[in-house]
Amino acid sequence: MAVAQHLPRGRHQAGDRHLKFHEDRDNLAVSVLDKITNKVQVLAGQATEKYGQATGNKQQQGRGRTNQARGNSKQAAQKIKDMFK
């Protein structure tokens, strides 16, 4: 049984299927990580807003709403980006 030889990352040829697999896998990992990060930002914003409401701190409420809006806009941008993959 032949064992596949793995070349260092920079030594693959442009049309190599092995390289394409690694590029797809790396892109998928980044995409999933981005989605998780965006969702965490939304959830953190919700928690910050609730904390601000509980303590009567309007500044915290505003920060929470801002973080939620940022996370939601990043999620929307990610969905659009995914449509063109």
C-alpha cells in the first residue's frame, strides 16, 4: 500500500486537488469561526443591555444595543458572502 506524500504547503502546484481540499477546509473553518464570533457579539450585547436595564445604566443599555446591531450586521454580511460561494 502506497503512503501519500505530503509536500510543504508552498510546494503544491496550482491545480493540485490536495491543495484545493485544504483551501476549502480552511475557508470553511474561518467561516464557521466568523459566524460563532458574530453570534457571541449579539449575545454579549443582549446581556449588556439587560445589565444596563437592571442597574438603570443608560450607557450600558446603549452599548448593549450597539453590540447587538454590530453582530447582526456582521451576520447579514456573512450570509450574503455565503450566497456567492
